[in-house]
Amino acid sequence: MSLTDACREARAALEDAFLDRRTPGAEVRAHLDSCTSCREVEVELRTLSEALLGLAAESPPERLLARTVLRGRAELAPGSLARAGTGPLGPRLPRGFGGELLRLLGVATAALPLVLAWNALVIHVGGRLLGGVVPEPVLSVLAGAYLASVAGWLAFLYGSIPFVAHRRVQRTISEATG
């Protein structure tokens, strides 16, 4: 169901009134008398407002209120920057993610030959040390289990790099804007 311009204006006024803790104006009231879907939005906002009033024992700091109202308005605004961060396939990656990902992958990839050489040495020396004590089939199973655990840890480590890069970029952005 598409909204008319009058409905969009009335809902924007209702949202502003909700965020400013005031009652909507007479022109919005006139629209609410004729539009049931906008009246439902008003009832939901009024119910939410009453529920929130029952929770607050003391008022939060003014700075927190101002930031919350600004973020709420930005989220509710059509075509806002908050909604502009989503594309047809979901959220877009933040600016700087590619560079941070390449930097982290470069460091991790530089250490990979050392990790592989160390594990090859462990398999080789471990095979020699245990060769006289442990039968060959058991030794093969131990080597396979060791290699599987190393592969699992490497997959976990390299698989987490994009998440770490995303978190680092988000933290940098929030520090710059906050």
C-alpha cells in the first residue's frame, strides 16, 4: 500500500511530535480523523510514549537526548544517510574497509610461510621422535589430526580478518564522528 503525500506529511509530523514530546497540530488532527492507517501510527506512538514514561525514573543527560533525537530523525527521514548505507544486496561496506582489509591480510599473509614451515617442522620432528614408539597407522592418524587442527585454526584466523577489518573501520568512523 502506497502512502499519499498527506499521509507522509502527517506521519512525519507525528514522528516529530513524538520525538519532541508534544501533541501534533490541528492540521495533523484533521488528517487523522479521515485516515485510519495514520491513526494507527498515532496510537502506536502514543502507547510507546506512555510505556516509556513509566520507565524513566530520572532524565538522561541532555547530550544523550540530543544525539538520540538526531539519530532517530535521521533514521526516520526518507532517503536519509542511515538508509542510504543499504544497497540491493544489504548493507554497504563502510568507507576504508577495503584498505583496512588489505592491510590486515598483508600482515597475516606475510606470516603464513613461517606458520607453515613451523608446522611442517613439527610434523617432521614429531614423526621421527614418535616413530620408534608409536605404530605407523597411529602415527598417521596423529599427523592427520594435527594437520586438521592447524587447518581449522588457520581457517578461523583468516576467516575472522574481514570482521576485524570491519570493526576497526567502524570504530575509526565512530571516533571521528562521535
